[in-house]
Amino acid sequence: MLTRIRPSQIARSRSATLQAMAAGAVAVGALAFTAIAIGRLSIRKARIRSLEVDDLTVRSLNIVEGPRLGGESRL
């Protein structure tokens, strides 16, 4: 069975994608600011492990520090 997708549905989907991308950018910015302010995380070696976003609110951000083993930080 084929489901017909209306252009308005595609527009809403694009809007949701853009909102998620904006929230991700805000989360990365907050991570960078926190890392600089605290000075305990090397930004170049940090990696986002998981990011939960609800609308434009970051619900959780889990990052992993660089090459050190067990260097996880939860913000």
C-alpha cells in the first residue's frame, strides 16, 4: 500500500530537522563554553556520544573525552 505524502508534511519534516540541527548546534556551543570555562576538557578530543533533544531544549548531552580510557563526562 502506498502512502501519499503531501508537500505540507515534507515542509513540517524539514522544519523539524532544522530545529533538531539548531538544538544540536546549541548543545555543541554549550559544551564548548563549559569546556573553556571549566578547563577540564579538550574540545578537539571531545566526542558527543548521545544527544536528546525535545523541541529546541537539550534534554541530555553525553560526551566522551579523547584517548584516555574511561574518560566519560556527563553534563
